[in-house]
Amino acid sequence: MIEATCHCGAVRLSIVEPPARVTSCNCSVCRRIGALWAYYRPEQVRIAPSDRATIAYVRGDGLIEFHHCSTCGCLTHYEGVDKARSERIGVNARMMEPEALAGVRVRRFDGASSWTEAGEEDVPWSCRTVTGVASGG
């Protein structure tokens, strides 16, 4: 079990395991917030305290809620507006301790235009890992 927390600690996410990879998206929201998304099934993430600790921003299409801490403003996660039909939660991996991300590969996703994966080779960090340390490849 690993934890992801906002800066002030008011929002804590307990997650079953570290991500195998994270996603950097360049859509109109993600490029502004600079999140690295780790995806999980809803049952794999516990959010504490309750959603009252966050303020949700719902983007134009009304399908996704981006949750920010109501105290410090950190974006902690996103989830579908329709909780009964949501199949995943996006956890902002930048809220995790760096050790949980050591060696994790970063996938680039073109959410701005083509909605396709741009690969792992074009990541703007040296050695293509979150921590900037080579992961053997």
C-alpha cells in the first residue's frame, strides 16, 4: 500500500500498489496542471477523508471531475462524474513520494489533437523515467 497526499496533508489517497507507468497528457487541462496520471480501478484507491476535503472542477464535456484540495489547492485525482459507471480513477502521481516512482516509465499521450500514444521515447526527462535515473533501457 502506498500513499499520495496533497501538500498540506488534508487529502490522502491510499493505493494498492505503485504504478507500473504514468501518463503525461497534453490536453487543455493536463498541460496546465502538469500532472502525471497513474490509473487504477476505483476499488484500488481509498480517499480520506471524504470528498468534502476536495473541490471538484468538471470540464466542458461534464464527464470527469478533477479534484483539488480545498486547503492547499493541489490536484490529487480525477474520477468520472457517474461513479456507478466509472471504471478508473486517475491519481496524480506527483502526489506520491519520489521513492514510489523510482524507475517508473512515462507514457506521453496526445490528448490535444490525435488521442494517440506518443510513446515513451519522447519524454522530456533524461533517461525516460520520473526520477531521471536510468531504468536499464
